[in-house]
Amino acid sequence: MTQGLEGNPIRHSSFVIPHSAILALKTSCDETAAAICTADGVILASRIASQAEIHRKTGGVVPEIASRNHVLHVRPLVEEVLGDAGLSLKDITAFAATSGPGLVSSLLIGTSMAKALAVAEKKPFLAVNHMEGHLLSPFIGGSTIRPNISLIVSGGHTMIVRVRAAGDYQLIGRTRDDAAGEAFDKVAKMLGLPYPGGPEIDKLAREGDPAAFDFPRTMMREKSFEFSFSGLKTSVLYALPAHDLKDRRVLANLCASVQEAIVDVLVEKLVRAAKTFREQLVTVSGGVSCNRRLREKLSDRCAAEKLEVLLASPEHSTDNAAMIAFAAAQRFALGARSPLEADVDPNLPLVA
Ligand code: KG4
Ligand code: ZN
């Protein structure tokens, strides 16, 4: 096993060779991930080599350290997912990798490896948008992709997208400044909590009072579907000097109140978008979709509004390659193939 591997491999019990299997790599930030998915969207294997421990020491991701670690992990991961699925390189129909958005030096490792495998095996290469991976992840292991209004909430992005079908997307709104996950992480850093801060705030908030501090719900009442989270950070900064962070009750109250402010805006805008565009289904993905309060509030609100809600499973919420393999399988079925000259793009848009 590769050092630092996290998560249990998903095994394909019968080891029957599928008609078509896509091997995907994801190295857009600090996780090296590999997965294999059948053409009809069944995940045969998925593994992640996390670098969270390494980057915790610096309080955030250092790009060069991340890419050096991708180099160390990527080849063993390919072998491990092939072993988990009971397949060899010859059984793979196409090789895919995330080509953006993300850190250039990290994206290059996964795409170079996938292209090299595609050339060596004389199979097609597919470049996959990281955001499309998140966007379709709620459908992994379940129903076929249906029209929906989708919220992607990760460390780098916060956006509402209208999904008409796989590959047919309309951007409804996005953040003007910080992403929701970034707001969690930056506030957590101010509170002295370790990186990544979102899960830490989620845990501490369970002991706190969400009404203890009245933090701003910026743009919540505005008609647009845009977000802004940078003001929240400043409000927390101003509130801090008057409070003792060593007092666990104060810390928990701060966490619960910040979390409530973020969750309120996300839920309100998503539900309003679903009603505006008359969609019955809402989906949520990205690392922040693991947040317990977000999941709880969204389920309650959607039940009250008679909306169906589909959340990415926790293992497919934070960055993983299963979602990239799944998105690649959808694209492959639509006839998509990428040229080997396809470059990485740190700001690759979901909708051109
Ligand atoms: O999707 P992701 O793994 O990576 C990006 O594409 O950015 O998202 C990572 C983000 C981080 O900001 C992390 O703090 C946040 O997701 N996150 C959470 C929770 N789990 C992860 N935020 C709030 N509550 C959580 N439980
Ligand atoms: Zn992501």
C-alpha cells in the first residue's frame, strides 16, 4: 500500500471484466486520487493518497510540495486501483484526468500520467473538468442523470448550476470573492483550528449556539444567485478581541454562528434557484456538502418546499477520482475524446 493512503478501496466482488472501463486520475490540489469506472457508471475501485498531514504543518497547500508528492503516489495508485478492480492496463478502454481548475503544477502530474498511459496502451485520453466531476457526483451509484439545480460548494468554488443533461449546463451564479469552503478554512485559521478548517468548525459547532453571534448573510436577500463570503471573515475578525478563544464554549458558539451564516445563504439561494427555474430536483456536491448542518437544513427546507434533494455521498464530496471517472464515463458515452496536446488550465470554466 502507498504510504498515506486513506479510505477503503471499493472492490468489484466478481472481478468480471467489464466491456468498457475508464481509469481516471485526479491531482488538482493536494490529493492524489485514482479510480476506475465502467461505461455505465459503476465505480470498480477508488483510492486517495491524502497529503493533508503534510500541508497541515504549513496551514495550507504548498504547490511544489503537493506536486512532488503526486509524483511519488500516482504510479502506485494506478497499480492499486487496477488490483482492486481485478483488471490490467489492457482492460482499460480510456484514460482520463482532471485538467482544471486547480494548481497547474499538480494538474500536470495527473494529466501527463493519463496521457502517457493512453499513448502506451493506444487508447483514448479524456480531459475532465474538476467541477463537472463534483457536479455529477450526486448521481454516482444511483439513478441516471436528470435535470436539476445544483450547488457546488468546495474549497475553491461556490456555484449554482442548472443541469439539463450530462454535458448541458448553465451557470446561474457563483461567488464574487471567497468560496464557502475558503470562508470555513480562513475563519478556522483565525480561531486557531487546524487545516482544513471546515470539518473542525463542523465538529465544534455541534456544541455551540448558532444564534450566539449575528454574523452577516451577505447578498442573501438579493435576487441574484451570486454569493459573497469575504465580509463574514472581517466580521469574525472584529468580534474576536472581545472574546476568549481558550473558552471552549465561546469557541463553539463562534463556530456554530459562522457555520449558520454560511449555511443559511447556501440553502436560501439554492432553494430560490430551484423555484425560479421550476426544477423539482436539487443536488449538492463538493467538500462543504459534508457539512452536517448544511445537510440537515437542506433536507428540512427541501421537504417543506416539496423539492427532491440528492447529496453527494461523503466519500464523493471531498476531492476524489471516482467522480472524475464517473464524469469521464458520461463524456465518453457522448463521444468525447481529448487531444494529447490538451493543456491544463488552472481557471478552466465549467461553461465556456
Ligand atoms: O471539494 P474539496 O475536497 O476540494 C476542492 O475542490 O476545493 O473541498 C475542500 C473544502 C475545504 O475548504 C474544507 O474545509 C471543506 O471542503 N469541508 C468542509 C467540511 N468538510 C470539508 N466544510 C465544512 N464542513 C465540513 N464538514
Ligand atoms: Zn474539488
